[in-house]
Amino acid sequence: MAEIATLRRQWLQHSACGFGMLAATSMMSRAGASLAAENTLHHFPRAKRIIFLFMQGGVSQVDSFDYKPLLKKRHGEKLTFDDARQLAKTGMRTEHHLMKSPWEFRQYGQSGQWVSDLFPEVAAHVDDLCMLHGMHTEGVAHGPATLFLHCGATNFIRPSIGSWVYYGLGSESANLPGFVSIAPSIGNGGARNYGNAFLPPQYQGTKVGSITASELTIENLDRHDISRQAQSQQIDFLNQLNRLQLERRIAAAPELEAALESHELAWRMQQFAPETLDLNQESARTLHLYGIDDPQTRTYGQRCLLARRLCEAGVRFIQVTYGDNSANPAWDQHSNIPKHAAHAAAVDKPISGLLTDLKQRGLLEDTIVWWGSEFGRTPYSQDNGTGRDHNPQGFTVWLAGGGFKPAYRHGETDEFGFQGISGRVHMHDLHATLLHQLGIDHKRLVFEHAGRQFRLTDVHGQIVREIIA
């Protein structure tokens, strides 16, 4: 059992009745979870929650945030690269034609950071952003790389980072889960990207909407076939049955506790979640801020606004996906890199609106906004000279809030933007650093399964202290 969760359970057992009792007891334990976590954190936290803006498919760093003037100057030249995909296929280095970005780059803010014309709205926030330009990861295909991004492993079934955060910290709300995945994709890992794997089942992410649906709802949240009073009676009866099972099968108590806790949370969510999910409560000004009044930005704007509402409501980890369920997801432009413009236009204003809204509400100070893809793209052309291939060796991720250095640039790729050459940050390192900002030592947040101690970062991961304010 992991240290944090064990201490939290002991605190609850000594202060109340523990988990697995009647409804009132279960509600008390859920309400006290975040307090218990605060008392057992490994160090002082700089953040309380994370909003992860997942750009599915691989945003091109050399077309967005990693300016490479030499790429423009030497456009069309043929050079040899250590292409990870070609090396895996043939074991040989390959020649490719350099391809300049179709978009101009400009300097923004007092920091003078470079951003392309793809993201003019986000560019206005560069003095709040911490850019990581030397990112690298595992996996050269979408499936393995996406799993690694979310779970720290390319193939094994491991808990997602959101589940680890929920497991370690609990929820700040007694009426909502600690981990919500907004509009997740069913491809490239699917439910595993917000799954609990071998962690107790109550730590699985709660799915809101889907990648292909515009409506942001939780499945089976509402029941119209029976009255609220009848539902309450059913819950009371189930609690009585669960208590009898706990008394008879002590060895299976953790599983039964999880089941009872899930039932109780689902019941409370029926009462409180609809209000949180109701974006109509927001002002016209706020809806405009997120671009919800514009068909082009409405869908992702709704998702980002819901993320802010969930953030305020006490959810610890909120995953907001932009993508689709196709074989070549969203930003995956192997033969049509200009299509990046349509995707950027759909997310640029909503993301800017989220940053503005969080900041003006004082939430950005203790909320980490994490933007990124499973990998980046190559600086050379592919497929008729109009697209870019996958690139896990050097790409950009940015962070905002949560105690990270604002207006800061960390790491660097080579002169063409292909491979990290300084300040390199592995995905394990990023995971370790995110947990650190939440007050968690990634080496001590562990869970015993199949006779082994597991953690999000496995046996790897170094905290990137240079990016911490």
C-alpha cells in the first residue's frame, strides 16, 4: 500500500469510523480526504491541482513554439538524420529535405519569447508560460507514446497520472471525483489513459462527454424512471448489504470499501454534478472569453470552461483532450502540415480564455496548466514534401501557474529543432516534477501489486528544479 494513501486511511480510521460503513460515514470520510492528504504530504505543495490540455496527435514544435530561423534559411536542403522510425525499420540513417514553417514567428511579451502565428491568443500569455523545449519521450507511434504520456509505460497496463494524483491527494470535494477526463478519445490507449489499472477502482478517472460528441455529460448520471426518494432508499439498502459483507469478509474489505465509496459518490454526483456541468450559469462575457459564441472555437471552449468549473469545485486532475478517433488523430499531419492552422484556430482562444480566467480568479497560483502532445514532429518533410513525421526526440511542452517559473525558457533543440541538446527533460522527469509541485515525492508515492512496488515514474525520473520558481 502506498505511503500517502496508507497514512490517509489510518487518519480516517482514528478520527471517524473508516471507509465501508453507512452513507453518513462514507460522506464524512470523503469530505476529510483532502485534509488528511494535507497532513501527510511529503513537502509543502506549490499547487493543488492540474489541468492537462492534451493535444492528441503531435503538435509540431518547429511550427508553434520552437523558432528555428536556420530551418527557413536552408529550406529544401537534404540532410541525414537519425530518424527513430527509420532506424527501427531498417537500422540505417536516412536523408530528408528540410522544410520551413508555413507560419511566421514573432516575439511576444517582456520576455520576448517566440511564438508562431498559429497561436496569437496564447502568445499574449507568454510571460506566464514556462517553456520546455528539450522534451523527449518513449514510443514513436501514437499508441505507445500516448500511453507513456499518461501512464509512464508504453505497453504495460499502469495507472494514469490522474489516478496517481487522485490516489495520493484525494479530492477536495465530497461530491465530485478527484479525477475527470473531458472528452477522451477511444483510440491510442483509450480508457487506459484515464484508468486506475491496479490502483483501487475508485481512483479511475470519471469520463465527461467524448471526443466526438459536443454535449458534455456523464453517462447514466440522471435517472428518471424512479423518484429521488426511491433512489435514496435503494442506496440505503445497498449500504446495509455492503456493511454485512464487510463484517463477513474482512479479507476483501478494500474491494468492498471501494465499491461502497463509488456508490456513495455516484449518488452525491447525481445531486451536485449537474450544476457543475451547467455552463449556462456563466455570463455572456465569460462565454465570449472562451470562444463559446463562435462555432469554430465552441467545442474546445466548452471543455476548457468546464475544466475551470471543475477546478473551482475541487477536482484534483482534469484532463482536457483535443483530438478525434481517427487512425491519424487531430494534429497528426504526415502529408498536410498546413492543416495545423485549423486545429490551432479551434483551441487558441479557448486556451487563452482559460489562462485569463484562472488568473483573474486567483486560481492560476495553485493550479498547474500543462499543455502538450505525446511527441513532436520532424523538421524535415514527409509525403510529397507537405507533412512532417513523428518526433519523440525533441519537442515542446509548456506549463503555467503552480509555482513554475513564468516567462522562462528551459532547454533547447538543435539548430533545426530535431533533437534536444541541452536542458533535456524526459517524460518521466516531467511526471516527477508535476508530482513534486503537488507536494508528492514521486519515489514515495507507491503501490504494491503482484509482489512489487510500483510508481508512476517506475525506477526513473528526476525533478527539474531549474523550472521551479
